[in-house]
Amino acid sequence: MRYRLDVIAPSVVEAVQSAGGWLFDRAMAGWDVTVLVDKKGYDPLPLQILGAEVLDLEDAVNMASRPRPDALAVAADVYGRDSRVSEGVRRALESGHTEVTLWGRSWPAELDSTGCVEHRLSVAARAFKGRALVAAGLPVDAIAAVEVFRSGTHSCCPIAADLVPAS
């Protein structure tokens, strides 16, 4: 059985820019990575380059048969504007069975219990993130070696092994 990571982002571009290296490393570690975006008409290629499947958020929310993920990653701005997403994140944190990771510039006050963590990208993740950025039509100056997140580490599965507390 493979671990499942669901990612909720406002767009394909945002997911690649903010978490692309981490998504690639999870996919290469054998995880099924699905990115749910809240805009129709997206180009899935940048995330496919990273090894992720892309679904429309509305379609995924309406899938009754969709299994619960082992890990959930959410852009903080989507958390702040979509009550379904914020409720799902709160339920996941309370359950203690799902690793919850967030990224963004502003953090919801009710999630102050999450800690700041860094993911050090593999060399391959940096290369593939660069290709994904190009596919998204973005300039690639330099790919940072680290992506920064906030995480609630209540999971029984090994997702947090490569997330290191930020200093």
C-alpha cells in the first residue's frame, strides 16, 4: 500500500513555486501525490513533471469515494478563503492520523500549534522543479535548496523524516 499526499493549492504555478521540490521528493519516495487546484483550465504538465497527478478541487471535493490521504499540504491563502478546506485541515489535525503541512506568507492564528520546518531538496528535485517552472512559463534564476513550511506532525507515517525544524 502506497502513502497518499493530497495538496491543495490556488494554482498549478503556486504549487510548483512553493512546494515543487518537496512534491517531487515525495513522489520519488513512492508516495501517490495529488494536487487539487481551485481553477479550471490549468495546464497539468508542470506538476506531472514533478510526478504529481492534478485534479480540480471542486471535482475532488464532490468525490464521495476519494480515500483519506495520509498527508495533507495546503496553501495558507486557500485555507483562509475556503471554509471546506479550513474545516478539513482542522479535522485532520484533530484526528492525529494525518500529517498536515501548510505554506504561505500569512499563517492562520488558529494554527499557531504548527511548527516551522524546512525540506532540503534533493539534487534531482531541484532539477525537476526547474523544468516544471519552465513548463509553467516562469523564469528560473536559481532553485533554492530549501522549501519552508509549517507542519503539525501527528502522523504515524514517515513523511516528516525529511522535514527539519527551521533554525
